[in-house]
Amino acid sequence: MRKHSDKPQLASKLVLRRVAIDTYRENVAYLHRDCAVYRAEGFQALSKVEVRANGRHILATLNVVDDPHIVACDELGLSEDAFAQMAVTDGHPASVSQAEPPQSIGALRRKLAGERLGREDFLDIVRDIAELHYSKIELSAFVVATNRDELDREEVYFLTEAMVATGRTLNWHEPLVVDKHCIGGIPGNRTSMLVVPIVAAHGLLCPKTSSRAITSPAGTADTMEVLAKVELPFDQLADIVRAHRGCLAWGGAAHLSPADDVLISVERPLAIDSPGQMVASILSKKIAAGSTHLVLDIPIGPSAKVRSMPDAQRLRRLFEYVAARMHLSLDVIVTDGRQPVGNGIGPVLEARDVMRVLENDARAPNDLRQKSLRLAGRLIECHPDVRGGDGFAIARDILDSGRALAKMNAIIAAQGAKPFDHNHPQLGALTFDICASESGVVTGIDNLQVARIARLAGAPKVIGAGIDLFHKLGDAVASGEPLYRVHAGFQSDLDFARQASAKSTGYTIGRAEDVPHVFTEF
């Protein structure tokens, strides 16, 4: 055990210590309550401090520690992210002092007071956010101040512009770089993993960088990671894109629109996903990635992020306004968000569905196949040599001929293939079935509830966990017939999922005429 001095230490004697705590996009510093520096400087818990070491400096939120086994009196502890930024080893000399408020705090206060901000205001705020100068409290204040209708459309443009300007911007030196994105909220829906190989096989450049799940049972990166490596150096990914016309990788290493990743760290726990912030988040990432043409999927349904066509059209107009100002060609499509897309919810189950569609397997979910073909077709129609309306047939031919499968296999091999057999997927061994309580027709599937059950079962951290759906909207079911099967890897996860499904299965059984209809655009 390490020995800790009981005597106060001089500030010059402070040394850094890595405190193995993941504070998720926030720099946190730790000082012992009996530290001489803590007493002399008059620090308070949650105050902002400046840490200097190794010729570098960061701003951090201070936490005060009473246990010397965490941080001794002569030590300055740093959370995982903060310590990594200093690029030193344990024991390196360091200094700490009171930090000046972020330069943009005045603009933040004006926004909190309801004022309209200009271009330079947003640039200052976003720069401070990207450089981790804001605490979680200040970040939360900004997110709340810009929630819902607190941003006009020009402010959304300024925010998007600032988020692009404060990160890395890619240039593929090609006139046509395509991408597809969904605003989220629909379990399954793994269309990107089908769209990319289809359009890449057609010759379009489609460098798809995707996120990991934050509140969903799986993100595109989580599902692709079942098949191949997704955390790759950017230079390697760039080589893959140039060689194969596409990739499916985790976007965290690319440092595109870094402020967005920081804002997400507070938006998700607050369950805030306002239109303005959504537009800025999505478009800034796509523009920074070098996209020239984007197909955007907006699902609508009773338990989707967007519940009605008027809401979808308002969101569409905002996306189109900002995209036009940013010189991004945008094609917005409103799709059916009444239920999950595909049969599987969770990384392995969704990877199984994707590979079955690519292999034209009879067991492949037709809704995933059809939606992917239509989205891919719209991207293919971005090419000036393709007439409008011909894209779907071209995409279908690429899929049916096996060219999409060949392209996907080439991308998987280039990124680093992992063994996977969709005929024998490695699913969580612990299971239980949810059965219909009465005979009738499936009239409703709650996206939020089935996603919650899948997460409680362990997805996405346990890649074989999740839900395998046996029935969709409009299906006739008999009393006692299984609606879906829950897979888990651990008994505790299975128990949590069982308790949640006992309160609500997420399914509604009724009459055929009660199935909700939504108007979609394809």
C-alpha cells in the first residue's frame, strides 16, 4: 500500500494521478480536502480549475476527495479523458489554479435570457464546448436554452456552421460523395449496412461513419462490429474508402464536429432532442465528413421521434433550409415508423438480418430489404446519369445479382473480418418468450418499450442479447402464441427484461381495422 503524508504539501509538489473514472466527455479533477493547494486557493467543489502539465493545459471541474486511497494530499487526480489529454504518466509534476470563465459565458447567459445570438456568438460557444471548457452544468444550460422553439432557423444555421468549423473537415476530391442518415428512434432499421454496399457496388463514394448506441439496443457501429473491426485509424479508413468506395466504421476517431459528441453527453440523459439541435447535429457531421449529397430518413409513427406528418414537414423544411445554406444537396424521405424494421433488435440479431438480406435468403425480413432498396435507389439517383425513378430497379439488380454481398464482404475483409454465421448466430443462451394474451391481430408495437426491453436484456454491451420478433403489425395471432423471444447472456439481465415486459409487452392485440396507418413518401 502506498504511504500518504499527513502534512500539507506545497503547490509545486503536486503530481498527477490517473483516477480510473469515466466521466463521459467532461474533464474532472480531484483534490484531497486536506491538500494545501485546495485550502490556500479557496477552491470549492464543482468549481472550474485550470490544470497545467507537460506544456499542456486543460480546464476541469473540481471534485473534493476525503479518501487518500483515491487521491493523496500531494496528488492531483484526473479522470480518464482528462488524464489522456495531458499525455503523461502517473507522477508527473502538475499545477492547478482557479480558471477564468469560458470566453463565451456571456453569450450563453444572453441566450438563457431569451436573446437571439449571432454567428460569432455561436462560434465562441461551440469552440468552448469542443475544447471542453464547459462543465456539465453549463452544457445542460446551453442545451435547455436552445431546446424546442428557442432557436430560429438562422440560429440553427449558425450553430451548424460553428459545429463544422470547430472540427476536422474531410475532402474526398470527388464531385459526388453520398450518405444516408436516419433521425433514429426505430429499433432494428439497420438500412445503412445494406445501402452502403449497394451504392458502393454502383460506384458511388459512400464513406459511412456511424455512432455507437447511447440509448438504443444497437447502433450501426455496434452491429457492424459483429462482422468486422470498426475502430480503425482514419488514414486506414480513407484507404479502404478509396479502394472499395465505401466503409462502415465508428466515427469517433475522425474528430468530425466534436462539439456534437459533447452535447450528446447531456442531451441523452435529459431526453432532449429538439429540432434545431437535431438538424445541427446531423448536418454538421455529414458536411464535415465531406458529403455532397444526403438522403435523410424521417420515420413517423405513434412511438417514433416524429408522431405526425405536420411535424415531419416542419422538421423537413428546417433541414432543407440549413442544408441549402451549407451547400449540401438534401433529399428528405418520410417513412413508416409505426414499428421496428427487421426481425432482430440487438447487435447479433440485426447483423443476422443484414446478412440474410444480402444473401437473398428466404428468411430475410422483407421490410428491411424493401426500405433499404428504396433508400439506396434514391442515393443512386443522385448521379446525373440516372433518371429519376430508375434507382430502385438498379439497387434491386445489384442486390439480387450478389454484387452487394460481394462488396460488403470486401469491405468487411478490408476492415478486419470477424467470424459470423447468420445460420448459427451466437445469441444469448438465456431466453423467454412473450406470448399473445388473446387471439386477434397485432394493432400496435411500441418502439420505445421493445427497445427498452432489449436494452434491459443486455444489448448492446452483450452483443448476443436482444429481441427476436416473430410478428409485426397486421399479423393474426392466437392466444398463447409467441410474439417475440428475449435473449440475454446473464440471469440478472434476463430478470430485468422479464420484469419490464410483465408491465408492458409493447404489443397491442385488437381488430384488423384498428391497425394505424401513416402516410409515407417514397
